[in-house]
Amino acid sequence: MATDINRFAAIIAHCKEYGFIFPSSEIYDGLAAVYDYGQWGSELKKNIKDYWWKSMTQLHENIVGIDAAIFMHPTTWKASGHVDNFSDPMIDNKDSNKRYRVDHLLEAKADSLEKEGHEDQAEILLKEMDTLLAANDFDGLKRLIEQYKITCTVSGTGNWTEVRQFNLMFSTQIGSVSDEASEIYLRPETAQGIFVNFLNVQKTGRMKIPFGIAQIGKAFRNEIVARQFIFRMREFEQMEMQFFVRPGTQKEWYERWKEQRMQWHLSLGIPADKYRFHDHVKLAHYADAACDIEYNFPIGFKEVEGIHSRTDFDLKSHQEYSKKKMQYFDNDIDEATGKPYGNYIPYVIETSIGLDRTVLMVLSEAYEEQDLSTEDRKDSRVVLKFPPKLAPIKLAILPLVKKDGLPEIARSIMDTCKPHFRCFYEEKDTIGKRYRRMDAIGTPFCITVDHQTKEDNTVTIRYRDTMLQERIAISEILTIVQSAL
Ligand code: ATP
């Protein structure tokens, strides 16, 4: 049985063995912090994506979706502040040349202090770190590293460089001539594609404030510390929504979105005690309030989603850089003055969730190793208890044997069900082995076609979580599976 410490490693191994997630270009020994989704991983990811998209756009009449390009005009990133500010303080060890994110180094020290029973010291250290980070006090951060005698895990020495900022954006060249003017960035967040299209969408969609624009897409960050599987990747996907509101109402909307997003997380069937909010002490350059929704991964509580009150920073800055008006005319009457609110640059509440981190969260929650041994027989299984709506395959259709007309009946059930949801047909191996394989990829229902089926048109349905089996009519299959979805 995997303990909490090696549970993470067990999940990673399971993902590879069962076709969920592979290291990128593995035949060349992989590429650090880049991963490929396999046949079942891509289905799981798509189901999560669709669930988020539907809950944001279909269920909110005032939210529409877009799909902006990854490449954007380079001035976008000047205006957004990413060229100047999108960086993390880093420090190098001079003996090993290994580079660390300063906050990660200090957090690891606080972790080990806590494990040794020095919770007070750990808390003081984290408080000091937050204060120094908020003040961009790099000398102070280095002194803190020295004060706690933090050493490099490779060289074992405390021979550190100065603390420096390191920009996380990837750049590349557009066109055939490589000069400075042709340098563009791979977007580090999807949000800017929404901001630059704010007026396009508002005008063509005749949107009235408050309204939102949602987007799912790739983002790229040259992460320095990248060894936590799909938790921290260099190429990943974000599901973001920017909600445009009247200035002065942002606090209220921020609280509403915090609440709504938490409800969405709970709707995944994950218990409330596995989540917590973490309020930011150091606010990003664009925010007047920010928090994270953290999930208790096997590696501890970590951020899955950020909710940020971004003020009018982005739209205002794009207005300045592009010299194009980013204003909205609000003809609702302001009760205080009796006149329309008039022209203003809207304030923005952002909800930004990592798709890959959500995949990891759903996998971590679903993964279970069960000991099924009886007195005379050792037995166990690994089961992924996905909510049926997220499971890669909803129904496996299994003829008991490969003859006597059973495959034909199974095939006809497959033909009836497959237009409605993802089904899987398999006739190889014993039925027990086939059930276990379906458990391992999280298929909630299996049906077995046997000789009795020929006589009375019934099949055995087996439920993944309870392993209970019952006899049902073929005509009931569709309704049973669909009602679980
Ligand atoms: P972190 O502090 O973990 O680096 P962040 O605060 O920089 O994350 P945001 O800029 O708020 O992250 O991005 C929104 C969401 O995008 C995060 O909550 C996370 O789920 C996801 N995300 C950010 N960076 C990565 C990454 N390198 N790999 C996978 N997902 C990421």
C-alpha cells in the first residue's frame, strides 16, 4: 500500500502504466517539466475542460468564450507588466551551479523545521520571507538564507550568489529575419488575449456590464523548479475567466466569485476539508486583492486556482500603450446622482485555474489502492474513483466468451450506446482481469454479456466502486449510465 509519502510516486507510475500521462519525447529521455497526455489522460482532461467551459459559459448567460492566439503583439507584454515584472527571485549555488527559487528554498527550510517540531521558528521564517518578498528586499532574502544556514542539496554548501530576478517568459522570433523587432513571446497567461479583445467582444456581443469572457488555452513559463510532475510544467493549460464590473463593485464581485469557484470545486465530489483558501500577502503588480484555492495534494496543500481582483490595471495600461480607448459606456442610472454612470474603464475579477493541476487533483482524489485479500487468497486492486462525468470511459461492454454469438450481442449494445457516451469493447482475457483493467482507468460501469443474455435479454452490470453486480435488462443500460452522468 502506498503511504502518503510515496502515494505521489505511485500516482505518477500509474499514469504512465495506464496511458494517462507520459514524459514528453520519452525515447530521447524526456524534456524536463513537459508531459504528453495519452489515450485516457487526454479524455480525462477534455472532460474536465468541457465541464468547466459549460459551467462558465452555458450556465452563465452573461459569460461568453473566446479562443485567442498564443502569439500576441510584443507590446502586449510591455503593457501587461510581464516584461518588467514577471520574474521570480532566484539564487544560484556557486559550487553546484544549481539554481533555486528563493521562496522554495525558504519554504523547504520551514517545512523541515516544522517536521523537527519547531513550528514557531517555521512560522517566523515564513512571515519574514513574506515581508521581504513583498518589499523586493533581495539583500534581506539572502541574509535570511544565510541566517538559517540553508545549503544546496547537490553540493551541500552555502556558497550562494546574490539574489536576482529571472524572467519566466519564453521568447522566439517571428518571420524570417531575426532581429530585436521580430522577437515575440509565448504567452505566459491566457488573460491578455481576453483584455485586448475586450471591446471586440463587448460591442459585437452587445454585452452589458457586469459580464465575463472565458478562455481555455496553452500558456508557457520557463519554470526554474520543475520537478513536481504535471503540477509545475513549462507548457501547460489555463482555464481563465475575466469578469468586467463597475468600479467600486469589485470587492463584492471578488467575494461572489470566490464562493462560486469553491462551489464548482465541491461539485467535483471532492470533500470540503480537502480545500482551503490562501490569501496573498504579496499582491501582484495588477491586483488589489487575491487568493488561491488550494487542494491537499499528496505533496501537501498547493494552489489549483487563483482568484484575483485585477482592478482596471490591464485595460488602462493597454489603453495607454495602444492609444485606443478601452472604455465602456454605462447607461444605467446612478441612484446617487440620478444620471447614467457614463464612460469608464471597467474593473476586473479574474478566476484562473490550471487545467493540468486540476487533472492532477482529480487523479489524486480518485486514486485508491485496496486490499481485497480473504483468508485463503491474497488480492488487491488499484481503482480510480472518478466522478462518472469525468471518467475517460463511461461503460465497458464485455462478452463473457469470444463465441456462441455473445460478441455479436455485445457489439450491438456497443452500437446503441456509443453515440451517447464513450464506450469500450473488449473480449480478451478472463472477465476478472478485464474488470481490474477497467477499475485501473476509472470506468464506472462494466456490463457482461453471457449465455443467459441469449435467453432473456439481460446482462450483468458491475459497479466500479462497490464491485457489486446485478442483472438488468439490455433496454435499461442507456438510462442507468446516462442518469449517472
Ligand atoms: P505558482 O505560485 O504555483 O507558480 P501562480 O500563482 O504563478 O502559480 P497564476 O499565475 O495565478 O499561478 O496562474 C493561474 C493558475 O495556472 C494556477 O493556479 C495554476 O493552477 C496554473 N499554473 C500556473 N503555473 C503553472 C505551471 N507552471 N504548471 C502548471 N500549472 C500552472
